[in-house]
Amino acid sequence: MEEKSLTPTTTYEEILKQASQQKSFIFKFSRAYPAYIILLLMIMLSIGGWYVVGQKVNSDRSAAFDKATTSIMNRLEFKYRNDYQVLQSMRSLYDNYVQVVRDVFELYGTIPTRTYTSILAILYVPRVYQNELENYILYVRSQGYYEYSINPPGNRDVYYLVEYVVPLENNMHRSGWDLATNDIIKIAIEKAKNNNMVTATEIFEIRSPDTTGFFLISPVYDRDAIAKGNQNLNEIFQGVIALEIDAKTFFETALGTGVATDTSIIFQCIDINKSGDTTIVFESENAFLLETNFVPLLTDTRILNIADREILVKFYSIPNFGGVLQSLLPIITFILGLLISVGFSAFILSIISSRARAIDLAERMTRSQRRILESSNDIIAVLTLDGIWKSMNPACKKIFGLSPQEMIGKKFDEILIYEDEKQNFYRIIDQPKEEYTERIDTQISVNGEIKWISWSLTVSKNDGYIYCIGRDITSEKLAEEEAALRNRQNQLAEQMAREVSEFKTFFMLKLSHQFRNLLTSLMGYLQLLSQKVYDSDEERDNFVELAVQSSEELFTFVSDINEIALGSSDAGKIDLSFINLSRFIEHIQENFLKYKGKEIKFEIIDGKEASFVADSGYLSQSFIELVDALMDGSNSNEVKINAQENPYEAATELQLLVPATSRSIKMVDIYNENQNNLINTLKYDKKDILLKIALTASNIRMMNGNMKIDALGEKDGIIVQITLPLNKPVE
């Protein structure tokens, strides 16, 4: 679509037209293309939603399937660990005892066989050579197995004969059974012996006619031979501990009554024998579903490790795994997305049509109000978000002294005098809100005349413009400043009068003190002379007596002056005391945050233990007001302090380095240039900086001190030098 660029104009009407960018014909593609673009984007989002929901459905299915398979595997592994612990517990008997007799073996083996129904028998099977066979049978029969015999009979070089069996009442046929006659069991025994490890047989028919299971086998070695360092496993091998486990009962007790997730999957436990043939040793009750030729949505194969053997556990999802609705969710999402896309596009078309009609109405209203705009005494203008004048009514000629054509293209901050007002303007337009209105008062200079303008700024990020109205409030501001100036002048005059009174009082006290010292000495000497007995002329004694009387009268007169000075002074309001600098600065820092809401860092560079004489209340208030005024608008919050006691001059010198601004530097220069005319110079005061400098200096002089202040520059700051007495004055 062809767009018209916004060109500088002097009419508010044209700015509104360009900001709207709307036309009345909306059914042409060039006019209604936003609706079509939105429709295309919404269709693409619908396709994306289809894909995302499909991925989410697949993810949820996979998570549910993994949860079910993991649950089954955890229970099978837990069951195996229990049987393994039983085997190792029985094996530990032979590791801890020199000889394990029948009673001990049956005692330790009875509880596990009763607890775990899958364990058919716990066997101890020693290795017996042909030449040891006769003595071995006699030994076993001596333990109570009176009918013990080899089964099956026969002559063999090595026998693996069952010596102990628990429980005996159910396994009498196992007593004397030679495990070496079964190739499957013999292979597992030999592997356990040669590798010192727990082994397991394949799952086979361990008892007739239909009991399938497996043996867990752990080797037993001669503990004394091991202690002597014999590491030949074949030589120190004594026999094995074997668990005979019913496979079906093993799996059934492992899975228990089942959990809810078990019904959502099909599983089969498969054993692979030494020939590589696979046998399904256990399967879930719903395994018959696999015969219906349905294709499982999800499959997985896990491995159950039983000693050194691996049982394959295959998992399949059941038909309609996750539900039919879940399968249809991606398609439902896509259809809903299409419906929403069409409806939203139609809504956009409706808005375009409505807005076009609204703009036509606004244009007619604008034309009817144009006369009001042109004749207004207030500035009505438009700025870009960069602060550049875009449009302005003729009122600018009266206020700025420039025509609208001369103002357009210039920046708003060019008419402002003070830097902080410029920063405040850009702070307003940089706010993250989309549309808001704020009011500010600024000062401008027109042909050397200062004017106050009150601005109402409406920032519209959507339109890309700032709509503003400016009203000349110079007369109101001048009246306010005049009243404020009189108040400040009165405040400073009162402070100076009080300072003069304090100075007079201090002077009179000091004069009285000196006179009293001198007269006291004179009177003492005269009294001595008057009491001495002279043999000279009586007239001399008369003159001495008269001098004593005159001195007494002068002393009385000076004492009366002292009493009058004390009675008429405000000196009692100043309470001078010794102050430690470190504790004083801590107090200042706390009060600064309390009364000014600012956290200022006062850093004493030198002289932390310095002390001086002052009124703590007056001095702390003066410090806070002075530093707050000088630092107003500064980016720094650090004040550095140096202190030095000068006992020769009986004074302590404090030096404060305060961050400065251009305004505070200007006020310091005015203060130094107009020391004798401060009341009249308050008309130049900004933010009461000049007033607070003067009040602080006066307070310090009232405490018999002195203050100097100099501006070093915006980078270097302002240095304040304060001298206070080191000793308390004589009362």
C-alpha cells in the first residue's frame, strides 16, 4: 500500500489526518490488507497449534507409557534384590563361622522361605570328590539325616551334593541330590566357582510336571585358606549356596495386585537359553490382545538382570492407548484455529470500516473547531517522540516571538533554560506506557525576558506523537516568587539579627570577664595596703581608703552589666558542648535518611577522632540543610571530610568536599560575590541554595566559628571549610 509521509504543517487538522492513516474504501485489498494478513497469520498459527498439540499428545503418551513400564521394572528389580539379599545372608554364615551345622542353617533359612513364597528351597551344596564320599555320607548322617543317600546313584569324580535343604518337609527329595547331574545347574556352579560371582541358571522345568524356575547360586570358599593368601579359586572352593525359585510365583509376587497403569500396557518376560531359543516365561493377563493383529502405538524393550543373566521384558501399548479424544485433539485444535481465524479477520474488517467512518466524522468536527484553534491564546502543538516540533498554532508568535513556520523542525529543549528541565522532559517521553498525560512548568527566555510556561503533554506511542498545550503563567509565577522571596528575606534578616544579638552577648560576657579579673586583683592589693599599719601621714591612708571604695564601685558596675547582658540575651538557646567528629557524622548520616529520605555516604578521610565545641542540634541541622541543598540534582551521594585540631589557635578545622551541580556552583559564586548584600541577592536564589548557605554560615558564627565555601567545578565539587572552637568559652 502506498503511504504518504508526514510533512511539516501548521494545522492541527492535517496532523490528525496523517496520524490516522485511514481511508473510507475498505473492501479493496490495498485498504483491507491488514485483515487478510491477520487471516494468513492466524491460519499459520492454527497449523502450528496442530503440530504443537500433536507433539504434546505424543509426549504425554510417551510419558504415560514410560511411567507404566518403569513401574513394572522397578517392582521386578525390587523382588530380585530381596532374593539376592537372602542368598547373600546365607552366604555370610560361611564367611563368618568356621563350620555351619544343620541347626544354624535351618534357623537362618526358615524365615526367608516362609516370607518369600517364590523361594522353593535354600540349599547348601558342597563339592565332594570320589575319595571323600564315604566319610562325607557318615558326617551328614551324623547330623540327623539318617536316610541320606546320593541321588542319582553312580560313580563320578566330583559330586555337588545337596547337604542342607530348607524347608526340609517339602524338599526331602532334594536331600542328597547331585546337582552335577544337571548340565544347566552344573554350568552355573562352575561359572560361580571360577569367577567368584553370583550366577543364575536359565529358566527351565525344575520340578515335574509343570514347575519352571531357576537357581541363584553363590560360591563358598575356605576362609582359612583365603586368610593364608591362597588365591586359587579352584583349590579353596568348598561349595555353593543355592536358591531354588519358582519363576511364575517370582513374577506374580513381584507385580502384586498391580497398579492402575498396568492395564494400559501389555508385557512379556522372555528368557533366552544357551541354544539361543527364546521362551516366554511370564506375560500380562491382556497379552492375548497381541493375537488380534493390532499395531501397538508404542513399544519398548527393557532388560531385567538376574545375576549374570538377562531377561528381556517387552512392552506394548494397548489399543486406543491414551483415549480416542486425545488422538483427535490435534485435528480439533486445527479446526478451532480456522474458525477463530475467520471470525477474527471478519472482526478486523468491521473495525476498519468503523474507524474509517469515525475518522470522517472527526475530520468534520475538526473543520468546525478550526477557528477556536487558530484564535486560542494557549499554544496547541504536536511534537514527535524525539521532541521535534511538528505543528503549532499562531499563539506561539505571542509567547515565543516566533511564527509557527520558524518553530517547526526545532527541538523542544532549545527553548528551555535549565538543564534539569530538559532532563525532566525526556524522562516523561521515555516512560514505557503506551499513552499518558503529564504536566510540567518550564522557564524560557524570549528576547532577554524570562517566561514561565505550563505544559500539558499527552504522549501517544501508538500515534508516534506528543500532543501538547502550553499556557503562559508568568504573572502567577512572578507573584509566587515575590512572596517566597519576601519569606526568605525575612528569614535571613531574622537570622542576622539573632546573630548580632548573640555576638553582643558574647562580647559583653568576654568584656565582663576581663574586667572582673583585673578589678579583683586591684582590690586585693588595695585591701592589703589599707590594712597595713603605717607610721606615715594619715592623709595617705585616707587616699588608699578612697581607692578601695572606688574599685568596689567599679566592680559593682561591671557585675551589673554582666547580669543585664545575660538577662536580655537569647544565648541560653545555644548549648555549647564538646562533640566527637566520628559520632557526630554517624548521627548526621542517620538523620539525613530520616528527614530527607536520602542515603548519603559521609567518609572521614582524616581526623576521625577530632573534636570541637558547638551546639549539636544547630550544627547537625545546618549540615543536613547545606549538604542537601548543594547536592540537589547530583548523580553522586558521597561527601568526603577532613578534620584537623589546631591547639595553637584553639580551633578545629573541618573541610567538606561535596558533589556539585551547575546550579549549586552558580549559587556559591553569587554568595561569595555578595557577602554584604545577601538579602537583596536572594532574588537569584534557586532551590533555596543561597538561603541555606547563608543560614549555615550564620549558625556557625553564632557558635564562635567561621565558614568559607568555594566552587571547584562540576567534576571537582564544592569545598566547605568550617572552623569551630577547640575549647569551651568561659561562662
